[in-house]
Amino acid sequence: MTAANLCNRALEKIGDLFAIEREINGKNPQIRLAARQERSVPLLADLKAFMKTSLNRISQKGDLAKAFRYCLKRWEALTRYTLDGRLEMSNNAAERAIRPLTLGRRNWTFLGSDTGGTRAAIFYTIIQTAKLNGINPQAYLTDIIQRIADHPAKDIDQLLPWNWVPLQIRGS
């Protein structure tokens, strides 16, 4: 079997694991854990055995061998999600969250100064935090900017995205 065929078989096995995750996405952690223990753990054992066996069939200097060795060295970390239903299988959500920042990386060199960069970082953090909390960042910032000057410092935590209640909902 060629390295390309082995690579395709490995990708199919990984695809089966992602298919399980799609089925259990959004379910409670206990259900996810049970499904992973029942279905994913055996597939992972098969994938690990497949990679170990395949390493004996391919050039040790090739990219596929490097990828298999990388996975096998980090096997405990790669399979940790099967031990806790709260964990995600991949870091795709985090990658998507930082994608706008990495796409605009060259633009950030034109912020004018270190202080401008710091301020931009603060705004990007606030915007992403609002998004992660299911809040429209523009509505959040508009409301906060209108309220912050008169808001008591001791109650500043009320304005954090995860505690925020829009002014119009409060009836003020």
C-alpha cells in the first residue's frame, strides 16, 4: 500500500471520529462522554494500531511518517476529549475565533504606535468576548459607552459581557 493510500485511510478514520462529534454536538456532557467511550475509544484504538503498523511500511523520512509519529507522541493529549464530555475534540472554535485577527495581521502594523496597538487589542478582546457570550458587539459597546461615566465603580462587574443587561431591558 502506498503512502498516499495509507494517508487516505487515516483521514477516513479521523473523519469517522468527527462524524461522531457532529452527532453529539450540543448534547449534555454525560451523553457526549458515553458516546465517546462507546464509539470513539474503539475507533481511536484502531487508528493508533493502524498508525503504528503503517510506520513499518513507509519511509521513516517521509511526511506521513512524521505526522504519524507526531500523533503517537501526543496520543494522551489527542485522546483526552474521550475522558471528559465537556471537552471538544478539536480546537476549531478557537481557531475560528482568532482567524479575523490573523487575517488582518498586516493591517495591525499601521496602528500608529504601541499605545494604538494596545487600544486596538483591548477593543478586539471586548468584541470577541461579546461574541462568545452571544451578544451583538456593536449594541454592547454602544450601551456600555453611554452608561460607563455614570456607572458606580463598585458595580463595574455588571458591565462585563457575561453579566450585561442592556439598559432598555432594565427599564432605565
